[in-house]
Amino acid sequence: MPLIGYARVSSAGQSLDLQEEQLRAAGVAEDHLFSEKRSGTTREGRSALEEALRFVRRGDVLLVTRLDRLARSVTDLRHIVDQIVA
């Protein structure tokens, strides 16, 4: 079961390093790691997230360091889950 990692920070001044290190330590391969510096208030413009969701296959695990890096609300999380399982 491949691990797919997604890391996000909200602004250009923040660093992705800690999240990426944690995802690698959990077993995410470099070519399965998707990262971006984008606001999470909307999914618009979050190209790394869209790429990760297209990459995920049945049986894969999408791994994040914190849920708020992936989704901003339960509704947003539900839309992401629906996209993965569709």
C-alpha cells in the first residue's frame, strides 16, 4: 500500500521542511510527496493537492501531518474523500 504525502503551508514566508520531513519519516517516497505554499481557505489554486488526488489509487494511503493542512472544514474534507473514492 503506497503512501502518498501532502504538505501545505499558507504563506510564502513559511517553511514546508518540517511537514516534508515528517512525511518522509513516515515512509512517503520522494516521488509520492506533494507540497505547496497556498492558502487553504479555498481549493482553488491548490494544484499540488489536485495532483495528489489524481495520483491516489485504490489501496493507497493519503498522509498529512495535520488535517487542517488538507481541509478547512468537515464539508471540505468530505468533498476530498468523495473525490478520492469516486
